Amino acid sequence: MARRFRGESTHKVDAKGRVSIPAAFRRVLEEGDPDWSKGLFPTLILVYGGKGRKFIEGYTVNAMADLESRIEDLKLGSKKRRYMEHTFLTQSLQVQVDPTGRLVLSQKLRDKFGITNEAVFAAAGTTFQIWEPSAHEDNATRMDEWFDEDDWLDDENQMVDPLVLLDTASTGE
């Protein structure tokens, strides 16, 4: 089983847009890059497309290859395929981790997402997200409001383990 991105952390962004990638994230990027070997620096793909997206999404080379394969399965010339190609292929870029474990966020990306002095790296399993800190905080608040535990916990059973939600994973509920 492939490694997954886990956790969140805030990192300084310098004037040139360089930001350190969490060390654990770098291990996942190394494992997910078929061309990586000891002494080399892993490649990753940053996706910045998608209407309303308030974060940059980082993919390993392998995860992007899987996504590209799924996009290629869509009907050629279809609206869905064109949208997916535009969002994940056109509005993305391939970057390499530098020798100090950093990546460079271009001025265009920093301006688009409002990233100035700090960036939050937030794991999402097979991908990770790079957020402007206050946007990340706002998103966390919206998630708490969107997924209100009271909606699925009854008054008598307030100590339910959230893992019970996985019982419905195969049904998509």
C-alpha cells in the first residue's frame, strides 16, 4: 500500500516564494515518483485550477498519472472531459523539490491564492493542499458547520466513535 499524506503544518514563505514541504510529505512524494532514487529530488504536480478552489493541490507523479488515466476514459470531446483536462492538466504545473526540501510557489500562484508570508500544508490522503492560513481556518470552520456531528449522533449516544461513518462507505451514504 502506498504512503498517504497525513497532518497539517504552517510554513514560512520567503520573498522568492520558496516554502519548505513537510518532511513526511516529501517521503510520500519520493515514493510516488517512479523516477526518484536516493540522491535525487522528487517531482510533483501542483493543480491550481477549478472554479472556487481556494487552495493549490499537490499530487505525486503516480497519483496524477492515475487521474490522467481516468480523464482519458471520458468521452473524447465531451464537456466533462474538456473541463477535467482544463482543470487538472492545463491549470497545473510540474515542479521539483529543491535540495533543501522546498518548492517555489510562483508569484502568479501566490497572488491567486493570497499566499504571502505563510502557507498551510494540509493532508488529504492521496493529495495535499497548500492554503493561505486564514482561508484554511475559514475552511475548517465551514467543514465543522457542514458536518455537524449532532446530525448523526442521537442524544443518548454522544460518545460514538466517528469510525462508524465508514460503515456506509460502500453504499456511498
